[in-house]
Amino acid sequence: MKLVRFGAAGAEKPGLIDADGKIRDLSGVVADISGDALGRTGLERLRALNPNSLPLAPEGSRYGACVGRVGNFIAVGLNYADHAAESGMAVPSEPVLFNKAPSCIVGPDDTILIPRGSEKTDWEVELAVVIGERASYVSEADALNYVAGYCVCNDISERAFQIERGGQWTKGKGCPTFGPIGPWLVTADEVDTGDLAMTLSVNGERVQNGSSSTMVFKVPFLVHYISQFMALEPGDVITTGTPPGVGMGMKPPVFLKAGDVMTLGIEGLGDQKQKVVAFKK
């Protein structure tokens, strides 16, 4: 299944994509694509529905973030060896974890705001994992049983805030609009994360062209590993790192500016498109 949230920002409704690629309204069935709706029982209930029996969403509806009420938005750093190299950093012996503020989550085609004082806003196409069942101290062998599905994430990053302001990556990762996810959540039964093509272009120029096959730490290990340090709850999101081609790694470095347009996608998980604007207030 492809699950979505659609409608005006802050008033999204739950939906699913039917066989014709149209959005069907699930608001008469579930309150949101969040929490218990993402558990095994909740997903089985949605799979049992006849999509054609559900109302169609209005034509041209905006896609919101594909998961609502995200509690933990956890990111994995330097999880592609070639990206670590372009960043001038060693491949870690254990996953590098940091938090992205859930308040940074936006829809897949929403505007990206360059933060006040930023000179080094960057892009990162990433595979995101959405948790479906509470996971605490789970084994690697059992970890995928706790996953609801997967989606595209653009892990927008302000490199000066991240690297040059005291060593706390969170500072450069959670600014408003820095977490587009979607367009849809594809349930885990329909996705093999072993070798998914991942691409990102800026103003029509391809800058990232990678594959999930080059991840250092794979999805089952990441879910297992993170669950040793915190309890993961249904609807939590883990974004799993980026392949090479980020602006910071270019020679000379290239960063986003107002007017730039990013297009990105992951094989089978859909595409995003975002225009960049300067923060004004």
C-alpha cells in the first residue's frame, strides 16, 4: 500500500493511493496516518478495504508529510562510505545518531526556507524508515517486524550550524522545513531496501546518484541498534543517511540559495520537488 496525507498544511487527511494513482480519502476509517494505524493490526485493516469504495480526494490536492504526529525523528550520519569520504570524515565503527526536530517535518513539495544567518544550507536524499510497532531492545533478526514502511526524506542541513557551532549536529538539522518526507509511505511488504536507486538534482543538474546498497549499516541493524538506546514508538521516523554528491563535498562547495529547485526521489518510493526561499521575518 501507498499511504498518504493530503490537504492544506496543518489540516491533512489520511489517504491511500489506488491502482489508478488517485488519492482515496481514509478519514472515515482512521483519524490519521500515525500511531496505531501503522501497527500490524492497523495496516491489516487498511489492506482489507476496497479502495474503490472510498471517496476520491479533490483533484490536485497537496501532499502533506506522509506520517503525522511524529514523536522521534532520528537520523543516521555518515552511513555511506563514499559520503563520509567526501565529508572528510572516517566511516564510523558504530552508527552516528542525531535528532531532527519533528517540527521541521513538511510535505514533499513544500517550500524550503533558508534559515536566518545561513550561508551553507545543503541537501541530502535519504531513505526513511517508519516504525509500526513499539521497539525496545529488539534483535537484528526480528527488527523488520517493527517497521511499517518506507519513504523519501530530504535531510536538509545547515553545515555551518551543524559543524562550526560547537559540534552538535542537531543545530544544523532541525530548522523549520528541514524535513520533507513523502510523497507517500510504502508499506514494508512492498519494499526491498537492498538496492534502491537514489537521486537528487538541483536546478536540473544531477548531483546525487546513488543506491541504498552502499549503506554501511543496513535497515535491520539500525532499527535493532537504535532500540538499544531508546524505545521507538509507532510513527517514529529514522532517516538512514545519504550517498555522495552533497554540496559540502563539492570542490569548491556549493550551497542552496533562494530560487533554487531540488528534485529528488528513491526507486519505488516516489519523488519530491522543493523550491528554496530565504527566511523573512
